[in-house]
Amino acid sequence: MRKKLLITGLLTAGIAPLVLIFLFFLLAVLVDFPFTSGIVARGKSSDGVEACIVQYYKNTAEPYQVSFYAKYPGEEWRRHYLAHESGRWRNATIKFESTNALIYKDKKLNRTIPIDKQSLTNEQAGALPGKWDCQQLNQAHKSER
């Protein structure tokens, strides 16, 4: 009887870590599923500033890279970093308030980005053609990896 309990205990102790590892990976898959890149949100301010948030799925170690793009009419798109090694952004919105874009993720304020003409024009990183739409920005974002 003791021998049987010992064998059962050893099997249970050996299987438990494997079950926990499996559950961890299952949770990671469920959180980031369906592992796709795309446009998360887009918007336009009352003074014509266009903006969009795009995410690119990289791999399971560093799942998503997320960026915010904005531009004034006739100007180039400017990229602003939001996140890397991030989980999937499922629910994001862009609200405009005065000269700022308010970025919400899961209904919580994530970031405030100045979008006045001076800030957008002086932003050095990520200048992309102004004639592009959000879908073309998404394609360019994917190729940046």
C-alpha cells in the first residue's frame, strides 16, 4: 500500500509542473489569439488631424509591437511608440482633446500624445508619406520589425 501511494505521489508531483506549464501556454495563446497584425483604432480630430493605432504580431516571445500614427492634412504621417512585447490590443480608442490625442486601451487612458502642428512636424522618427491611408501604414509598420 505504501509503495502504491509513493508511486502515485511521484507521478502526481512529476505531472503537476507539466500541467502548470501547459496551462500557462494555453493562457498566453488565449490572450493573444488570433495572432494577427492590423489597425486597432483610427480617428480624425475637428481640425483635420488623422490618426490610427496599428499593431504587428511578431512572435510568442515578444508578441505585439504597437504604434500610433498621426498627421495634419497635406503633411507626412509621424510615428509614436506605444508598446513592444505587448499583449494584443483588442479594445483601443483615440480621443482628441485640444492639442492632444488621448490613447485608451481597454477603456483606460494609456497615453497622451501632443498633436499640435509643431509637435507633429518636429517628430523625427517615422515620417511616412501623407497620401497613405491607415492600411498602408499597417503594411509599413509590419516591415519595420
